[in-house]
Amino acid sequence: MLRVEKSAGKYGLLILSTVCVTYFIENFLRSAPSALLPVLIDEFGLTHGVAGLLVSSFSLLYAFMQVPSGILSVALGPRRTIISFTMFSVAGVFAFYLGSRFEVLLIAQMLIGLGFSVFYINAINIVTRWFPREKRASAIGVLSAASGLGNFAAYIGFPLSLGFTGGWRTLYLLCSVLLVVNFVMNFVILRDSPEQKKQERTGDDASIGGSLTQVLRNRAVYPFVVGYVLACFSWVFISWTPKFLMDTRGLTYLGVGLVSSAATLAGIPGCIIIGLVSDHLRRRRLPLVALSAAYTGVLALFLTVPGWLPEIGFILIAIALGFSTSLWVLLFSMVPEVLPPRLAGIGLGLMNGLGTLGFSIVAPVYGALVDSTGGYVLSNSMILLGAAVMTIVIIIFTRETYRAERA
């Protein structure tokens, strides 16, 4: 029995490694339009509002697929769901690489979003089965940290690619090839659980139709869903950070790449550290409250610092901002602890879906407000208000979940 547990532990680390690669690629491709905003606006003659639509296009189908993603996790199993949908991402990524019209880039980004829409929920589902609860938040933190690395690669990679190759498509092609290699890795390595059991369909199929209703009736889930929706506002601002800094603070394209990449890079240790701290303390709510309050304060500072601040000052504030946004790791750790295991995927899908839908709506609204007002004051006020309300919701309405996990 001990030998089996050790073997499962080693294979669990292998599974965690391959899903981390997938999540790195997903976030590189998600962030690519944001990192390229100044370039794409000039290359395609886009308005800020239309550019915001390109930023959010990844999330359009992604958002609507989150609850179905949880249902597919029950019906097909996490592994088969991930592998099946990756084909959409492969098609989209090569379409984006070859695209010479804005409409092609838009459709390509939607295909990429559709392909990755089922990944994170099902990856968490697999990770929670391979890691015990006392190590679960740490494992989810490591997986989530790959998002920061993918974002960092996009925000710093494209400015460097433009400097060395004169274009952005070479770097995009390299990521496309990596996606195909990782698809093969997932096909060979991923397993749904250490027991190698298929999803039990007997009994579960009959309950799939009512599973969403059961989740909606569980009021303990609501504060986490609302908190995550408001947390997604932060990604809207991070997506617009390069253009905001160039327009209002006079930074160069390479300079804003350094600032934006610093924020995303800080999320890597942030996700890991917050997971380790939460598991060590055996508490989720305390670090969640602390990070949400810190995020709101740092965001307010970032929005008000003057343009004469040295570039290193912007980078340091961006690091603090990126680290504090790691609070979302705890939200994804807490929802499965207040729901039965068979409903966890649907609960996570509901939270991720509504959060992504919020991002999809707010990102173009942010750009449209810039177009209509000629500045960023109203847009940034909307983002800051969302952060403040998020902190209030988390402080008042969330409850400790570490010991609330159901068998």
C-alpha cells in the first residue's frame, strides 16, 4: 500500500508538470492581444473600443463553457474533456499566426478560448484527486503560477521579439509548436485519478440536469462567486496597463512591457506562496482577506502615481499588484471545500464562467470609455470601485472552508 501511495505521489507530480505547461501556453495566448495592443492598434488601425473587443474575445466562448465544462467533467471525465477541446485551440492558434485581417484574429482568439475553456476546471479536478487536502492548495497554487509565467512571457516576449526580429509572429509560431507538443504530452500522461477509474456514470447521469440547481441552492458558494467576478476586474486593468502607461505616463513600449511583465511575474511566487501559507495555517479566509485588502490599496496607488516616477518605481508597484492578485488561488481552493466532490466541477465552472463573462464585458467597456471621454479617469474609477466592493464582500460574507470539505 505504501508503495502504491509513493507511486501515485510521483505520478501526481508528473501530471502537475504537464498541466502546468498547458496553463502556461493558455495564458500566453490569452495575454498575447493585450501585450500586442499598441502594435495591433497601429497595424490594423483599431479604435480603443474595438481593440478591447479583441482582448476579451478569448473570453467570449470561454465564459459560456464553464458550467458545461463542469458537467463534461462528470460525463466524460477530465482527461477526455481536456484532450478533445484542445483541437479547437490548435486550429485557432495557427489561424491567429497566419491572420492578416482583424476579423481573422478575432475568430482565431475565440477558437483558442473555446479550446482552453474546459482546461482549468478539469485540471483542478484532476489535481485534487492526486493530492491530499493538506497539500491541495499548494498544488493548485503551483498550477496557477503557470498563468503568471505565461503572461510574463507574452508581455516581455513580444517587445523583445519586435526588437530582434522586427515582428511578433515568430514568437507566436514558437508557442504554437509548443502547444502541439503539449497536446501529445497530455494524451500520454494525464489520468483522471490514481485508481485509474473511469467516471462513474451510473447515478451521476441522472443527477447532471439538477446539479446546477443544487449548486445554486448552496448559498455558501455565492460570496466566492461574487468575489471572483470582481477580482476579474483586475485582469481588465492589467490587460490595458501597457496602453495606459504609454498614453498617460510616457513610458516606451519596452518600458511598459517590463512593468506589465513584472506584475505577471510576481503572480508566480504569489500563487505558490499563498497556497503554501494557506495549507500551513490550515486556514483559507485569513490570507484571502489580507490579500484582497492589499490588492485594493496597491491598485489605488498604481492609478495615482505621477508620470515622473522612475520606471523602477512602476515596476515595484506592479510587483506588489501582481502578487496580491494571487488571491484567486484561494477562491478556487475554497469552492470545492463547500460542495460535494461530484458538484465541485460545476461550482468551479459557475464561478469561473461568471468571472470570465464579467471580464469579457468590462474589457471593451473600459476601452469604449477611454474613446468617449478622451482619458482613463472614468475607466480606472470603475476598476477601483470593483476592487473595493470585492474586498468588502470577502470581509463580510466569506466564511472559513478548510474544515468544511464534504466526503
